[in-house]
Amino acid sequence: MRRISGAGAFTLGIALVQLGISAPMSAGTCCRSHRSIESWRAMAQFMLIHGAGHGAWCWDYVVEALERRGHTALATDQPGLGRDTTKAEEITWQSTLSKLSAELVQLPGDVILVGHSMGGTLTAQLTEMHPTRVAAAVYLAATLPGDGESCLSSSQEDSSAARLFFACDELGIDPEVALKLYPMLLFGDCADEVARESMSNLRPQPMSVFSGSVSLTPEREGSVSRYYIETLRDLVITPAHQREMVSRRSCERVFTLTTGHSPMLAAPEDVADILDEIAQSLPSSTRS
């Protein structure tokens, strides 16, 4: 299902502000089985960073798949998202980073960060903040920012279908009508039940985080290996824009999935296989 190459957001925040969706529920259990864990496999520790409007729930299938491969994984809610009850007016780019940073430093040993979509900007900034604790930074259908960039600025460079939400007024489209595109844009290749439950779990995305700009240096963030997982059927961050970002910020390796924007829900076993491969390729000193 996937090809590997050796080379080397999203506007959800705009429209989700208009949503008044109830608090999320757990995303259920993964129904696919996988090979047993070989006794020699070294364990790695992952921290999974969700994208705009999502929560830790979107990683449930991947967490289970990683654990079956002998790894540990922490998926956490950002302020005001998932089950977190922080009030919208209290949420800033810095407060979100502070929450995630505190959780990262509490983990024992080195961590492989994995950011999805808008989570790419948070992944990059956390890497800058903790370069000696981050063994690798993995970007899954994610914004791969350069210094001074944000998810908002990156999404404005793209030509994806998600840009429709920037132009609702100009095109005379009712925002409520535009929102009906969300299942297709976000979860178009997911099972119907997964898509419905995921839509019910979305919450309004604080714009202060969506527009938060990273501050990166070659000496810190640039010293940590980057990996990118591109998604060929992505309607949110187009494959062309994903490759453009990678061309500007070289990665150790680029992996390819033939999925839409949410492979952690549509193809969690494939995502876990790639993360497992990345973990096994790292020096043994970064693994338990």
C-alpha cells in the first residue's frame, strides 16, 4: 500500500471556529491484527501531536498498533481540544507549547515526536526547545515550517480544496454549507463509522495556535533528524505542497502513503509500520 523513497493546513482552524461541537469521545479500537513482536526489537517512545480541531483520540489506532510492535506512545490533548477544558480566551501559542513541553520532559529518555497537520508547527518548535531529548521529528501529512512560518502562512501558500474556507464570503457560500465538505476533506478514505465519530469529536480550533509562528535555529531544531510521511490523496495539504516544503527543509527520508489527510485513522497499521521502521533505524542509544 505504501512506497518508500530515499529522498533526503490547513484552514481547518478558520472554519472550526464556527463549530459548536460537543466534547469528544474515544475513537474505539483497531480491528486489524498484526504480526507478533519479535523478542529482539528495541522499544522506542513516541509522543504524538494532533492537528487542528482534533485531540488525542485521533491517535488511538496508531497507539495500539505501536504498542503491538513493542513501543510506547503518548497522545495528548492540546489546550481546549479533545477532553481538555481550557477556556478559549486563555489559549495561546505559548500556553499550548508550555503544556506539551511539560509533558515531554516528564517522559523518561529520548522521544520521537510525530506531528500531524497543524501539529507539524508544534513538533518543530518542541524540537527547538528540547533538541537533546528529541531523537527524531516525524511530520505526517503535516506543515513542515521554516523559521518564522506558521500553519496559517503555510496553508495560504497551498492550492488545496481547504482554501475554500478562506473565500466563503467572496464566493457567496454559506459557511454551514462549506462545513459539509469536512467529512470528505478530512476523512474521505476512512470507514464511514470512523468518519462519523471523528466528525463528532472535532472542536473549534483556537486561531492563536493555528497562526503561531515558529522560531527555529540550525543549532537546535536543525540538529535533529527530520522524516516526512507524504499522503498522495490529501485534499487538505496537497502532495505538491508537501513536496515543496520537503524541498525547502531536507529530511533524512520521505515515506509515501496512498491515503487522504488522516492516515492515522484510515491506515493506522501502515503509519505504525513506518514509525517502527524509523525507530529501528535510529542509533540504539535513543531506544530502550
